[in-house]
Amino acid sequence: MLAGRRRNARMHPMTPGAPAWRWLLRVVDVRPAEQKALLWSFAYFFCLLAGYYVLRPLRDEMGIAGGVRNLQWLFTATFVVMLAAVPVFGAVVGRLPRRRFVPLVYHFFVANIAIFWLLLTFDVAKVQVARVFFVWISVFNLFAVSVFWSFMADLFASEQGKRLFGFIAAGGSAGALLGPALTVGLSVSLGPVNLLIVAALFLELAVLCARRLESAAPGGGRETSAAAAPAPTDRPAQAGALGGSWLAGIVLLLRSPYLAGIALWIALLSLAGTFLYFQQASIVAAASDDPAVRTRIFASIDLAIGVLTIMVQFFATGRLIARFGVGRAAAALPLVFGVGFLVLAATPMLFVVIAFQALQRTANFALSNPAREILFTVLEREEKYKAKNVIDIVVFRGADALSGWLFSALRGAGMELSAISLATVPVTGLWLALALALGRAQERKARPAGEAAS
């Protein structure tokens, strides 16, 4: 009997008590019933971001190839495409169950990648295709990641999110580490265009993980105590089609101060990120006129961010959010942006931009983004998909477009990069205060009804 148990432990390394299980417990506070869903979520996000980060350096290079002075137009075009895409997504989500619409979204993007590969391989309208690709990948990134985190908010409750979202986000960071590493290693031998095939393969693997996650889904997002977790066989009845209007997300956003606060948080993130991105594009373009060198610079930035982020997510994110709360974790990013813009105002140079990007994106992916996604776990299911999609897509890219034109207007008025950086610092102070307020609101919503009323 003992020998049989030993053989069983060898066959199932994640059985409670096995070495792999003990290692996992050192990294994340996971319950046995949550294990499969946690690992499939990790793998899903890993494949998703690995595919995106293979493409990201190409996007940044094509943004420069399309003309740095045209970036505000590209951001505006992205927003217009988002406005057209969100109602379509709302209609699909309203009519199809989750197990069907999630794979459909990713298969659609794989088909798009195949079209771009053909156009770029045969050198069809290179400048125009570069601009369209820049817009497309900006749309793809937000849609793909928004669908993923809506799925997570649908599966896991607030208490679970605080424990598990940091580890799940580390899956994305591991993918974000592999993606640029592949780009750096293969961009010369394989060729930048053929990296599109690599990205498509990762997206198909993400679909496989999403399907396996459906079968391992724990309890459908119902609140659980710290001592108990829903059984994997307790399948969520709420996995079916949402129904409702294709414009329901906008209506829900307009009616809810809580959702409006999250939308404002996203808009301020977009403004700060856009200002930094435009400064990065200007400084990198001035540093080199070689597309291969610029692509390697962008990939190297992504690689550095991946290393820093995954270390924090594996060993600190869950514990930090549990200890300090969602609001303070969300406030880490505006704090980093405030300090970063002060330093960039004093020294607008390439190494400062690289360090700033590495630190702010590490703070975003390791702390503030998992905290922001926890904000959605206390909402109704329609809000998690439709309203969240409006916030992640329309609000984010709309703010991108407005911020891009604002940056161009400031530059056109004669403001130097240093002055723009300095003028952004007060905005980060407002952003930080908003993060703390949202954290307090989330804690109130997460309390049981009786406790909240007392």
C-alpha cells in the first residue's frame, strides 16, 4: 500500500504533500481545490503574453517606420477602431457562452496575423501596412488581455484574487520574458516578419489553456472563506451567455460611480503612459536610425521588465496586496510615475527612459495591475465583461488618443520634453489619491451584506 502511495505521488507531482506542491505553497497561498485552475490560468496568461511580446518590438519599430510625427494619428485611428469593435464584442458576449466566445476572440486575431504575414512577406504597401499593424496590435493587446482578466474575475472571488492574481499575473510576466528573448534571438536569423508565425502559435496554445481552464473552473467566482475553496467539480452556472444589449457596458459605466472611478484611473494611466511613450519614441529615434538596432532596444527594455516583474510577482505580489490592501497596491504605479517624470525632467536621456520604462511597467504588472483586476471581482457578471471591456478598450484608447494630441500640441507650442515631464507630476498626485479611494470602495463592496450594513 505504501509503495502504491509513493507511485501515486510520483505520478501526480502536484498532490498535496509532494515536493512540487510544497514549492507552490511557498510562492502562493493556494488551496488544493484551486490548484488546477490556478496552473491553467498561469499557463493561459503565459502563452497570451509570450505571443504579444514577440510582436511588441515589431509594433514599436513600425510606429517609427510610419513616422514619429504620425503617432498621434495612429493613436486616434486605434480609438476609432476600438469604438467600432466594442459593440461587436458586446453582441458576441451577449449571445455566446464563455466557452465559445473566448476561443473565438483569439482565433480571429490569429487569422489577422496570417493576413499581416502575407502582406509583409510580399512587401505590399510597406508604410501603410506598418501603420495598420501598429493600430491592429494596439487593439489586439487590449482585447486579448481584457478578455483574460474578465475570465479571471468571473472565476475567482475577491478573497481568492488577493491570494492568486499575483501568481497568475506572473504567468504573463514569464511570457513577457520569453517573448522579447525570442525576438532578440530570432529577429536576425528568422527575420522580423516570420516572428508573426511564432506569435500565432502562442495564441493557439492560449486557446488550449482557456478550454482546459473551463473544465477546472472553481466555483464560478462565489466568495469563499480563507479556510475553504470551491470544489473544481462545482461548475459555474453563470458560464452561459450574458444576454442584454450590446451597449450595456456603456450604460453600466455611466450609472456606477465605482466603475467611473476605475475608468478615470485607467485614463490617468493612459495619459502618463502615452507621454512617456512619446518621449521614448523621440529619444530612441534620435539615438539611432537603424531599424534593427531600434528593435533590439525595444526588445531589451521588455526583457529587463520581464526579469524584474516576475521576481516580484512570484515572491511578493500576493503577500503585499494581502497586507497593504488593493488601494495601496494600485497607488504604487502613480508614485513611480511621479518620481520618474521628475528624474526625466532633469535628465531626458536614453538610459533614463529605459530605466523609467522598466520601473513603471514592473510596478504596473507586479502590483497595480493585479490590484486593478481585483477591483472587478466584486461586480456583477455583466459588469465584469461588458463594462470592463468598455473601460479597458474605449476609455483606455480614447485617453491614449487625447493624450497623444495633447502631447503633440504641447510640443507644437514649443515645450521641451523636460517641461512636459515636469507638468505631468501633479497629475500623478491626483491619480494616487484616486487609487486609495478605489481601494477603500472595493473593501466595502467585498464585505458580506450584514457586515457592510453594521
